[in-house]
Amino acid sequence: MASSSLRLPHVALATQALFLILLITTPDFVLGGGGGHGKKPAGGGKKPAGSGKKPAGGGKKPAAPYRPHHQPAGGGNKKPAAPYRPPRPHPQPAGGPKKPAAPYRPPHIQARPHPQPAGGGPKKPAAPYRPPHVQAKPTAPAANIRMPGPGTGGPAGPASKGNGQGIIYHGGPLLTGEVNLSIIFYGQFVREHKDLIRSFLRSFEVTEPGTAVSKWWDIVEGYQSVANVKNPKGIQGIKIKVGTQQSDDKASFGKVVTKDYIKMLVKKANSGKPNTLAVIFAAKDVAVSELCRGKCYDHGHVDNFPYLIVGNPEIECPGSCAWPFVKNDYGPPGITVKPPNGDAGVDAIIVNFASGLASAVTNPFNTAFSKPGPKTWPIEAGNACEGIFGTGASPGKPGNILTDPAGGAYNAVGERGLKFLIPGVWDPKTSTCWTPM
């Protein structure tokens, strides 16, 4: 026991010496509690907040990093994606880099000029387009057109060759002897206009000196002798007589008259008398099939019953069918004149009715006097001299006509001194257009 007690102080001293050596050589180990001994860290024996007892088995290991449960097909971990590498440029063709493509040029753009024509020198550019009704040069003023006063006009006779060359007789019937007109005024017509149309028809029989309507009608009657057609006994020439007259002010078939409605109107006008021509006058607010499209009247036949239809062009087509009272829409604009009876609509009706009547009498069934025309209608006695009213006429100029003190233009006088401007008519004997002046 004595020996044990004597060894204890020596052991204590050795322990302290070892501690000092460790403190000098490894101070961090001794002071940090590397072996679980030594002083506690500053702050006393108080444990940090939230600390508790250590779990059994020593300190807790840190949590493993998150790994998703889904593994790619084939098992094992998915390899990281390869880093992006830009595509390599295409290998250059032999002979150096390829030239860029030429820019697109549409087909209508020429990259090179056309080959020059034979003879050398560049081709002249085409002349600018000019529509038919536009003149390259200004028309002559109206003052250059001779329009003498009353009683100073030249003798009646041929005016122009017109467009009648080639009109021949095809052997069919003409309207001869006493021709009855069965008239329908379709739509609103004032009484003065109806009276003027009837006065024009009665003027065919007026042969007083200074009148010319009857002389114009003599040319139409001359077609009978050319065709060697004989009149009934006791009748000379062609006698126009107004048989029946009807007025349809309400335009019962409508204000657009088609071919089917024309047939109905012709049947309505048929009085049952032999040698009858149905004549339909359409008011200014009525449109008629095929009129205003190159012709200003139409004639034909329905069940061997001939007819003539004429419209008032005042509203529908004044520029086509009312010249020279209204500026012309086709061809040279030409000059305009004042209508002789003060109304361009009714005076234009007289012009177109005269042309249509001459054609209907000499070619009622399209088997008598005619020649092929530019479209579906023929060239006849009435339209072969279109736009010709006197000698010296040319496109846009009516020719030698008269003016009355009020300024109205005319070339013929009828009953009671009424003045009319009537168109030229084709004379089959002289093969020219005949006008009253």
C-alpha cells in the first residue's frame, strides 16, 4: 500500500508533463477537444439552442444528395449530355468555294434586250394606245361646218357612198301597196310627242314646194322597181297608213322589255288586217333588249307578222342613239346641234324611226334587201348611211344641214311647216346615200 501511494504522485507528474508537451506541440488538438478532453468552448457549458441529446451510436451522418428514383431504360445511371458542338461547315467542292445563286428574276423582266431586227438599229417603241373615240388631233370647230340658213341649201341628192356597197336583193317579199301601221306607245308619252310622230308619217304624202320628207320616202319606194315588184291595182308606191293606236302608259309588261315581252307586244298590236307592220315606241324610262348596243331600233317578225321597235334614248343611251343632238360616245365626239323641235329625246326617236321604217319595209323578213353586217344584224337601207344627214358628212360631222331662226337644225320640212332632221337612206339605183340636202 505504501509503495502504491508513493507511485501516485509520480504518475500525476508524468501525466501533467505529457499534457504540457501536447499543449505546446499541438495546441489545436488539445484546446479543440480533439480527444474529447480539455476545456469547453467559450460561452460556458451552455449548449447551443436547439441541441439535444446525441443519438445512440454517435454523431449523425450528413444526408446523401437527392437522386431521382426513375432510372433510364437499360439500367444504370444516365450519362451526362455531351457538350454542344456546332455543326461542321460543308466541305467545299473542288475548285474553291461555290458562288452564291443569282437573284430571282420574274419571267416578264428581261435580263437581256431582245435581238435587234435585221437592218440594224434599235427597234422603235410602240406608239401609245389610243381608244377609238379619242382623236389624236382636235376636231374642227363647228364654225367650219357649213350650215346655211333657211332656203339657202343646195339641191337634194347623193351625199356619201356610206356602207351600202354590196346590198343586194335576195328574192324575199317587201312591204308594198298600202301598209297599215299598228302602233303601241309603251310607257309614258306626252301628247305633243305622239302628235309629232304622227305628223312625220303624214308628211310622206306632202309634196308642196320646199318640203323634202316626201322626197326622202320616194327613195324608199324605189326599192320596188329594183326588185321588179308590182303593186296591187290602183296603188302607186308605198302608202303608209296609221291603222290602230294603243297606249300602255303603265308599261304592263315591265320597264325591261325582253325578247319574250316583245313577242307579246307584237301579238297585242296585231289588228288582223293584212299587210300590217306593228310599231312599238318605248318611253325614255323603258329599256329594250338589244337596243343601245350598236343599234337604236330593231325589227323582225313574230309568226310571219313583221314588227319595228324604237326606244327613246334620252335616259338609256343618249351618247349612242341621240347624236347629233347629244355628244357622241363612240368615234369622234364631233359637233352637236340643237334639235329642231326642242326635245332631243323625241327628235332622236324620229331619226331612228325613219331608219328603222326604211329597213323594215325593204327587208321585213330578212330575205329581201340586205348584206351581212358586223355582228348578228344586217346592213340595210336604213342603217347603211348612219350618221349622214347632208352632203359633206364625215365622222363627227352631220354634213350640210339648215338652222332655223331659233337655232334648231333640220334638213326636211313636213306638214304644216314642221321641221325634221332625217337620216340619209341608201339609194339602190345610184349606190350612194341620199339625203334631202
